[in-house]
Amino acid sequence: MNRAFIEASRSPIATEKVSRQKADALFELAVRIGLLADQSRSSETALAKAATSERRKSLKTGLDLVVAGADAEAIDRAFAASAPRPEADPGAALEWMLCRAGMRGIAADEHYSVVMRRMTAFLGPSYFEKAEAWLLERAKRRRARPESLVVPGELPDVIRILAMDKRNLERVLRTSGRDIAAAALAGCPEESMDLVRPLYGRIGAAALEDEAARLRSRLSGDEIVQAQTAFLEVLRNLEERGELSLGSEEELSADPAFISAITKATLGVDAAVIKSAFRLVDGALISAAMQGMEPEAHDHILAALSKKEIKRILNAIDDTDPMPRRAVQGAGRILAEKLFEAAAAVKAPKALLERLASVRDWENRY
């Protein structure tokens, strides 16, 4: 169960005493505040405009305070001073709690997904799940990625190594905390975010990527370097305590000679042979093998396949983490064997068969 829901469930307000109509209205209020939380991070005037036109007393009070520069603690004190009496209408009490949570989140500059979860947790499990669905839909409609700002340093390589074991990468990210992780990733290429994203789920990943993009435009290069240094310090501390053990960048990269050989062999195979060979090959094996090929070989393979097969391969690629050299080359050798069998069946040129056989027998020859 999400922490926000656990905390909200301790509230003395009984949600079952609130009518369905009132609960629905409060959910729509939470959506409005969630959208304001999102808009306020990109527009300095969004909250002021909303405060000017707002008629709901509890929300207007909070908006006026945030616009005036109040921090989360000041918001909390102000709402505490106006807390409803114990005998107050349950719907009014829930509205007060929801607005208090939302305004605190906005004042603390929290991502709108966090704010939304905090607010809807007060409405009970069904509305909390409804909020998750709303957040998922917004995550699907996220705007295109901004351009990357790559700060020189070792962090992208370290993330690639950590991603060899998801548990290592997740441990460092969780220990660092979202703020440091987002600031550190703000100076990394898209590949780094692609490796991190699966650990957070769609909503969490969208929030992290939004935060990194925002910090990329707000932080100086030195500040991003400081965040990356802090991230690496967390990693070193975990390693010193024996809580994770890293491989090396060498172990993560395929042999350049092997990459050249399998790429050249694959480019020589025609579309009919690729279709025949790939038909019964597991998507995960193909994805692993493609980690050891040049991009031109990827294009050649995908151009030969149907839309259904392309989707299967791309889904497998999305689900496959960077793999160590031995695993990549092992998958490449198996794929070369399948291509060899399909090419031999149609009496392909001898030179092509020899290239495929060379890749298939790589460890025996090199």
C-alpha cells in the first residue's frame, strides 16, 4: 500500500460518512489542485491567476498564502489555525484536509503526481486508485523530451555498470533520494534515464524525468556536478559497506572485433533469411544479441520484419537491461547459428556462410 494512503488512513474523518456526490466533487477538486501543482512549476503566474478567480474559501486561502511566498510549514500552521471543529460536516472536514495537503505540496515544490496521491488518499482506496489511473493517463501524454545536457563525468558509465544488476542501481537511487537522483540525471544522456526508468514504474519514471528536465534548465553546471558527486559518494559508501559489488565497464561492453564481425555478417543476410531465422527465436535472445551489433545492423534487421515482429523485438529491447560481454556474445553466437541454418537452407553464398560460421564459433576461434 502506498505510504500516502497509509498516512491518510489514520485520519479521524470517516470517509464513509461523506456522500458519493461530495466525494466525487472532492476528487475533481484534487484534480484541479494537481493541475495547478503542475502548471506552477513552469509558470510563475499560474497560481496568482488561480487565486484571483477562486471562490472556494479553503483553496483560496491556501493559494493566497503560496502566492505570498509562504513555505510548507507556514501553510500547515495557517490551516491548523482554521481546522474545522470535531462536530463539523465530514465533507467540509475532508475538503479542508485535502486542500491542506495540496497546498503544502505546492509550497514544497513537489511533483504533481506526489501532490495528487497525498490528496486523494484521504478519499479512500477507490479514489486513490482512480487517481493512479488519472496519473497514468497523463504520463502517457507527456510532452516530448527536451534536449539533453550532458555534463562531462563518469556517472553515465557508472549507471550502465550498475544497470547490469537492477538491484544495485535501485539501491543507489533509493539511498541517494529523488532530489539528488533527479539533479544527477539532469546532466546525463537519455540512455541513463532509459536505464533508470523501469525501476520507478510509469508514473514514478515520468515524475523523475520531469524533475530532471526541470532541473536541467534551472541548475548551473557546477550544481549538477555537485549532485553527481553526491550520487557517486553514496555509491562508494554502499560499496565500502559491502552492500553492492560492481563489475567493470569492460565487462559490460562487447568485444569490438565481435561487434564488427556479427554486424558484417548480419548485413549480408537477406530479408527472407532473417524472417525465417527470427520466426522461432525468443525476443529476449534477439535483444541481447543486438546489444553486440552496430546500429546499421539493427536497421537492416527491422527493415526485414513485419510490423508484428518489429513490435515483439522492440518490446523485448525495452525489457532487456544492458548485459555483460559474455551474455551478449553468447546470444550473438546463437543468433548467428540460426541465421546460418536459414541461409544454408536456401543455398546462400559460401562467403556469407563462412562469416556466419565465424561468429557462431567465435569462442572456439578467438
